[in-house]
Amino acid sequence: MAKRDYYEILGVAKTATEAELKAAFRKAAMQHHPDKNPGNKEAEVKFKELNEAYQCLSDQQKRAAYDRYGHAAFEQGGQGGIGDGFGSSMADIFEDLFGDMMGRGGGNRRSGGRERGSDLRYNLEITLDDAFAGKAATIKVPTSATCEACSGSGAKAGSKPKTCGTCAGQGRVRAQQGFFAIERTCPTCQGRGETIENPCSVCSGAGRVMRERSLSVDIPPGVEDGTRIRLANEGEAGLRGGPSGDLYIFLAIKPHQFFQRDGADLYCRVPISMVQATLGGEFSVHALDGSEVKVKIPEGTQSGKQFKLRNKGMPVLRSRDVGDLYIQAVVETPQNLTRRQRELLAEFETESSSKTHPESSGFFARMKDFFDKMSS
């Protein structure tokens, strides 16, 4: 039976680059790998074809010979068989493709099979004042800690873990599946390379126990909502003496009664009387740093007018810069008027003109002109 074209097997053009060849092989090999298709002879055959095709085309000399002579280049008298071994390049790509499947990934595992503990998250709510000045906070974290009775080994005092007899301490076992040898995590020791015959009575062989720990956290000035603080090695203890994970503290800032924050700047809405807005004046506000600042209001101040107070905002994290404080004047409409006050306001309205209310007068004049033109 004639062999299929290697380019056709990989699904690439003859002009494919090395990167395109590798990408095509990775995708197809993952789909037809025997581990993902147990007992499927057709998948095993396709996987073997993929291996043969890529081993040829990934080698520049073999690819050149194949492009010139086809499969005849590797028949008797040619350059030798293609599918009868794995070169260093094949070993590299299979490690890249199937390392985790064969037990070589293990980002949470170190030599000796001792697993790294999980990272933990702790949500901490602070006030805006805490974010402004910084704070040394104490938190209580329920987590697993190294068992003191067995020093994290998991074995009863006076005994030690033994090397696993199934995998000889490697944590992996090799199995032959068709033409391909596959490594798996050892089912006896779960990849640790050790077994415990006499487990610790305190931790039941896990090497760690649940405890509540008190930790001190330094919150620097200028932190924002959602800031993450990492405490190295303060997470979950590793299994059977493995290294601890990390603790990540996520900060949430409570809403403030007077200030709203936008980055390093602060905003504060201050109500002022109609008379004060009309005639001008001044008022005092307190900044987060505790100082009292006077704000001058010019005559004819409109509602929504902002006044900028330099360097009265939030500190910038890990910087000497400081934001600004913006005071927004909100003109308050009088309520619960006496008869005399109503009379005075009515008299004022009678004496008013477009000069005293230029914005409203101009608005209604422009609106009338606009609709008059539309109707004409």
C-alpha cells in the first residue's frame, strides 16, 4: 500500500515553515495521541503516521531529500528509515506536548515528590483614611500549617517514609502502549516517590494540620481598591514537607462619607446657599490629611463649579507625588420659606432681567429662535 504524502498527513503546504510544521504536528498529535484514544487502533496508526511525517520534515536534510525523491529517498539504499526511533528534536516536542500528561509538568511538585502548598486569597476591607495614611493591619487566616508532631514528614515519630517499591522513588511508572512508551504518575505513591507505613496520628500522614494564624500586613500609603499584596510562603503548607504557597491579600476600600476618589484625586460636593453663591464668600473644608482649608467663592458662582486644592488629594503609591482635592459647589435652593422671604424673592424676581440671569435668558431665547426657524 502506497504511503500518504507527509505534507498531506500534517495538513500543511510544501512551503510551510518550521513553525507551521511544528504547530500542525502539535495540534494533530494531541488529537490522536494514544492516551486520549485508548484502544483505538485507527488513532494509533494516525499518530504513528504523524510521528513519521514530522520526524522527516522537521529535519532539513531529510526534508530536502523527500522533496526531491519522495518516499523513495528512504527505501533500501536511501538515507535510512524514518519511524524507527526518536531524535532529540522529537524528545523535545513530546516533552512540550505531553509533559503534564506523563507526570513531568507538576508545577506544584519538587524533587522527592513533596508538593508545594496552594496559594491563598484573603479579602481585607480598609477605610479611605487607611489608604491615605497607610496601616499596619493584623489578620487571622485559617490555613494548613506544617505538622509539628512529624515535622511535616507525615510519618509517626520514630519512623520515616519509605521509598515507593512500585516506582523506585521516581514518582512515575512507564507503560508500553503499542509502539509508544508512556509515563504516568505512580498509582501507589501518587507521584511522591515515598510511602508511609506508620502515618502520624496528628495529621493522618498529610504532614500538615489546620490552624488559624495571625499575620501582620503593612499597607503602604496610596493603595487603591483592588490592590494585591503578596506575602511569600504564608499560604497553605506543602504536603509532607513541601514548600508553602503564597498568601495574596486583596484590598477593598470602603466608601467615604464625604470624599469620592478618582486615582490620586479626591472630590467633595459642598452645598452653599443661594445668597452665598450670588454675593460670594468663603467656607472651610477638612482634607484627609487633617488640615482645614478655606475655599473662596466668587460672586455669581454657578452650581457644579469646581475649585481645585493642590496636593490635598491621595498620595501616589511608592511615589512622592500627591493628588489634588476638587471641591464642587452645589447651590442649594431655599426651602420652608416664611411669607416675608417669599415676598422678598418675588420682589427680586420682578426686578430681575437678562443681566441677572444671563444663562437662563439666553437658553430660552436660543430655543425659541431654533423652533421658529423650523416652523417657518
